[in-house]
Amino acid sequence: MAELALVNPKTDIILELATASHFAAALNPFNSHHESLPSLLQTTKYLHQLGSRFKDIAAPMVLAPAQAVATPTLLAALALVRSNPSPVNKAVVMVHINDAATFAAAYSEMSRFSILWDIADQPNASLPALAHILVAEDCMDAQRWGGIHLCQHPHRRLPDHPQRETALKELLAEFPLLSIA
């Protein structure tokens, strides 16, 4: 994300918004203790205290809970991010595309939207569905929409990457709301 200028590693924090972590198995394989977003509901916790450093992640990251937490609890904690006294300049909230509808109620609290799409992932109906959610939540104006950023994970480089990129761009051409950055 630092390469795409989506985060400043010195001042920003990344929040994984999910009922249970999608990243913990890869980033925290030994299941060591980590604070998660619901910790903000405690009056003694501050956003900058929750982040953990992980190899190859530019900024501190707050993983979603290891065990499932109710969506209303996550939304209540997320609502505190803006008012939490912390030296964090910007919180980048990551939502897996399959969870996008679950957290639509939180989108009005967010100031900018971008999609990171790994070329190794086949284009599918999730992208247009996400566009409809963002339109319904009034998130697709010029100030809030940051476009789609295509990326490639270094461990998922596929020989047919140019064909996949072309297929993705063709799909996106059918949905003008989803512009590539």
C-alpha cells in the first residue's frame, strides 16, 4: 500500500474490518495476542496502541478479531476512530470484497474509497456488486472515489498476468463507475 501512496508508514495505520481476521493466518500464524478494533470500546485504549508491525506491511496494522465478533460491535468501534485522541494521521480501513455489504453502514464515516485488486484474482461479479453498494451509500463522487488500483502480490505472480489484466479492464469498461486509478 505504501507503493501505491495509500499509506504513510510513519503517520498512518491500517485497520482490517472483518468479523474475524482474513489476514491472521498469514500475518500472525502463531496466533500471538494482538489488539483488535473492538478494543477501542475500552476507555483506556487509543488507536495508535492497537497497531502491530508485520513483515512486508508498511504501516502498523490492526488485525480483525481472531474469533468472530458481531458486526454492530465492530461498527461501534469503527465510529470511535475519528474521535479517538491519537497521533494517527489517517486510518486506512481494509474490507474484503466479500464482506463489503456487511459493512455498508460504515461507509458514510469514511472519507475516501479505493479498491486494491490483485491481478491473480479472477474478475468476478463482486466488483460490480461493490460499485452498486458504494453508489447506494453515496460514496462515488470525485472527492471520495480513489479508483481501482491493480497490484500483484510477489508470491502470486502468474504467467498469464497480462491476459488477466486485460480481462479485468474489459469487465471494468462495462461499469464506468469503477475507474482504474
